[in-house]
Amino acid sequence: MPLEEINFDGIIGPTHNYAGLSFGNVASMRHGGQVSQPRAAALQGIDKMRANLALGLAQGVFVPHPRPHRGWLEALGSKIEKADPPLAAAAMSASAMWAANAATVSPAPDTSDGRCHLTVANLRTMTHRSHEWPATLTQIRLAFGDERHFAVHAPVPPAFGDEGAANHMRLTPGHGEPGIELFVYGVSGGAFPARQHVEASKAIARLHRLDPERTLFVQQSERAIAAGAFHNDVVAVANERVLFAHSEAFEDREGVIARCERLVPGFELVEVAADEVPLEDAISSYLFNAQLVSPPAGEMTLVVPSEARKTASVWAWLERHVAVNGPIRRVEVVDVRQSMANGGGPACLRLRVVADTSTVDPRFLVDDDRLDAIADMVRRHWPVEIDHADLQQPALIRDVEAARAALLEAMDLSEMASS
Ligand code: SUG
């Protein structure tokens, strides 16, 4: 079987809530304190996966992590029932749903040992995300356990923040061919933290045995981080030979373009100028947090969140450019509003892995029937609503733990019950 791009989406967990935990993430800060709808959120995520399947794309999933994270609270000398509310909220977060932050992936054609390398992200900058990595590592080791084809690395040491594929892009003539990899790091972002450290990016490039000649380290613009683009995938996305980016995404715009032109035959830049779509509109609409995909039988398609349609400058830009000129030929709109309210768009919800599907543990791959079974568990067990003031209620905790256990059983993954 040939190598193909597989999108692994995080199934949105039963504790999805709005606790306003992510400083620098404008949507999370704005929606903090609102009532969330975990069941609707998870069903929206499943529908997005169905849309990928309908395009003929291979689809995988990651399962929600155990929440509350009892082990993390225990290590802090606390318990969910008694923890201070901010600590309890961090232990209840469903943030592992944003699979783009799970790991950085270098496909086999780029690495010197011909295996696909994955390094789990340490996510050390945000408290509620810093404890995700052990469960992510367990899951990635299971899904990509075939060492003939995959090399899975534990996170780089927490001295250097790493946010995974959200700050990594790949340009290639075709997914199964050698590509160039761009690691986008932050230095500062005004009042907001830069989450990706250049030393973490460099370490991953070394661990993944990438060719230094085909590896770029690119600084994210300070202005983008300060405007709320806490990850590069909020202002740029790459697919095959195409880089779709905002003109203010990178600190050294000309340098990035020149190097891509030199290294990628047929490189195409689709750039959105700041005078057509201001950075703030790009960030609130998540125009760039789109899935830019190449369906096997179709034309390059941009899968945008419904917020893009509601933002006048963004929708006008798409109407003016897509299918008129350039390589992006179609736009698909998906509704992931529950995730968007926490700053997670269509691209945040998925991790791209280039692999032969027959080398992946099949329990992590889905078709429409498996999605039906997952949706059934969601409808039966996911809470309809969560008020973040109720995060420590014993009845809610009992329900969300039972919900995850039921899902794992339905997916034949009960061995992950405690991890
Ligand atoms: O890390 N939001 C996530 C959103 C991650 C988006 N991922 C990518 N851009 N790839 C974050 O900021 C909000 C959680 C809360 O407020 O409860 C949150 O963690």
C-alpha cells in the first residue's frame, strides 16, 4: 500500500468546558466562564471527520485522556474534590482534543532511516496542557507501534517549550516524496507568551534525522503572537507544494519565501495580504486554521470553520480567489463551533501522519461505521452541558469517567483505561 496522508482527529472529550485557561488564546480568554456543550462538541468533531471521509481521505482518531487527571493532582498533594478551582480546572481540561499539539511528525521520505518519526509535544507553557504528554505518548506508542515503520520519541526536556505540529509545516511535491520541513518558533509576542522554543524545534529535527539542507527554522512574527496567533497554524498552513499564509505570519517574510522557492520545485505561495484581511480577522475567523487537503479524486480543498463565512473580509477574499486563480480550487465549510470557542479550529483538531494505513493499529482508524459507534457512545454518555463552576461536582466526575470507559470499551481500547 502506498504512503498517504491520514488525519488523526482528537475525539472531543466529555469534560470539554470553558474555563478560560489559555492566556494568549483570544477565544479561550473570551469564552471563559460560559457553559459548554460537550455532547454537541464531540458530534461536531465527528461530523468533521465524516466530511474528510466523504472527500476520500483516510481518517484516524485519538481518544480523550482520563479526566480528571487524578495522578497529576495526587503528585501535587491534592484531590479533585478538594483542589483549588484553577487546579481542578487544569485537571479536567479536555484540551487533548487538539491533536495538532500531540506531536511533531516527520514522514518516512524525509528521514535518514526511512521511518516516520513522531515526537510527542511537552506543551509545557500552559499548565493545563503540560500534563497531557504521558497519555499522548502511551496512545501514540500503541497506534504507531510498528518499529519497522515508525520511531516514537518522548517529549524534549521541559526546558524548551514544544507545541507539536501546530508549529511545523511540510512542503513536498507529493505526500510520499521527500519534502522540506519548516519549524516555526516564537521569540516573543508582546503581552502573550511565545510557546514554541527554537531549541525544541532544533532538537526534534535532530531526533527525526532530517537533512539539515532541507530543514528550515522560521521565526513566527511577534505581531502575530501578540494579536492572538498563539500557534503558527492560526496564520499559515501548507499542503504539498502550496503554502497558504497571512502576509504577517513570519518575522522574515521575504527570507522564508526565497528559501521555499529555492528548495521546493513548483512552490506556490497563496498569500493573504493584511490590507485585504487584517490579522485580527484572520485570527477570529481561523481562515488559516483550515485543513488544506488533496482528495484523491479531486481538487485541492480548503476546509474552513463556519466562522470564516461570517467574517466579511475573509469570505470576500475566498470568493475572489478560490477557484478563480491559484492552486486552491474548493472551499468546504464545517461547524466546529464548540471547539472554536476554545481557540481550536479544524486544523487544531487533527494530526497529519503520512503512512501506509496497514502499518497503523486499526483501532485508531475509522470509517463511517466506526464513527457511528463512537457517535452512539457520545450520545449516550457525554454530558449535554457543563458549567465550569460545576467541574468538581461528584456526579459530573462519575459521569465523565464512565463515559470514557464506555468509549474505550466500544473501541476495544480498554487497556488504556488508566493511561
Ligand atoms: O492550547 N485551547 C488550546 C487550543 C489549541 C489549538 N491548537 C492549535 N492551534 N493547533 C490551546 O490554547 C483552551 C482551554 C480552556 O480555556 O479551557 C485551550 O487549551
